[in-house]
Amino acid sequence: MARERENPKIQQQQSSSVLYTVEQLVAVNPYNPDILPDLENYVNEQVSSLTYSLDANLCLLRLYQFEPERMNTQIVSRILVKALMAMPAPDFSLCLFLIPERVQMEEPFKTLIVLSHYLETTRFRQFWDEAAKNRSVVEVVPGFEQAIQAYAVHVLSLTYQKVPRPVLAEAINVEGLSLDKFLEHQVTNCGWVIEKGQGRGQLIVLPRNEFNQPELKKSSADSIPLEHITKIFPILG
């Protein structure tokens, strides 16, 4: 009976140290199929805990290549959704490269590839429309909508100095009072400024950066330390 009382404590310790355990498994046994269940459990842990490990997920996809009969399509779908949430990082393409083409032609992977294409080409209206049709695929991963909204804001900040309110609303799929609250937060915490546009419209002034303010690019490039530049030459050679 004493051992049964100790088990919950042991399980709690194992749960709290899951990141260390999985990273250790990946580092020591990256091609050992025995770690497949641990990696699959860790994908679900990433979903529930709002964490993310590209290395662990790539390791799992590589193991599926060697053990195709053990591929769990639900797990793979969740990996790809998490990879979409990491944009603008190229994680989705890295993961997709390890998934057989025959599998890519099946659902839900076909849909996720379409969603990725819309994001890469900044066709946000089409993205949100397609995502709404496939809520069962994307909403199983908490934080998906917020991550894509952050990516959309990132893209806008690289492109515009001033964004009309309707353009922002379409990009992040938020309107009305919800958009007002979002703007209030951005003004308070991120340095956004709201100006009056034509008629009753609003213009959102985004913080200056070297991409939406070209004159900043030169001064930024001039400040690159020489040692950073010299490190490039061996790579090019």
C-alpha cells in the first residue's frame, strides 16, 4: 500500500520534467523507434501546455519514415498545426519534407498545406475563410488563432507605416468591439498610434523599423560589427 501512495508523487515529478526527458531521448537515441510513444505523448503535452519543440517533432517525423506503419495521423496533424503557429519560421516546410507525398494528399494534410500557402502569400482573408471551414483541425491546438494574428501583425509591420483599420481587421480576422480592445492594447503596450483617416475611418500608425522605414536600413547596416561580417566569408567560401 505504501508503494501505491508514492506513485502519484512519482508521476507528478515525471510530468514536470517531461521537457528534459524528451530532449535527452532525442539527443541520445534519435533513431531508436522505442522512443516513439514518448515523442507522441510529448506532442500532446506541447498542445496542452502551449509549448513547442521543433527538434522533438522533427525527430518523431523521421522515426515515422522508418516505421510508416506506426504513423499516427492525428499526431502528425498536430505537429503541422504547431509548425504553422511558428511562422514566419520555416518549420512547416521542414516538417512537410519528412512526410511522404502520398500522406500529404490525404486530409487533413491537404487542408493544412493550403492554409500554409495562404499564409506564405499573405492572403489572410482566404486563410481565415479556409480555417473556419476546418475548425476541427486547427482549433484542437489552443492558441492557434492568436499565433496567426501575431504573424499577420508581423507581416503588416514589415510592409506598412500606416494601416487602414479595414486592412488590419481583415488580416487578423477581428472586427467591432473586439478590434477596439485589440487596438487599445496595442496602443498601450506596443507603441501603436491611431489617426483619423478619410471620413470616419482610422489609420493605425505602426512602430518604425528598417522595413517600413527604408531610411533606417542604412544606419542599421552600418552598425553591424565587423566581426559579424568576417564570419560570413568562410561560409561563402
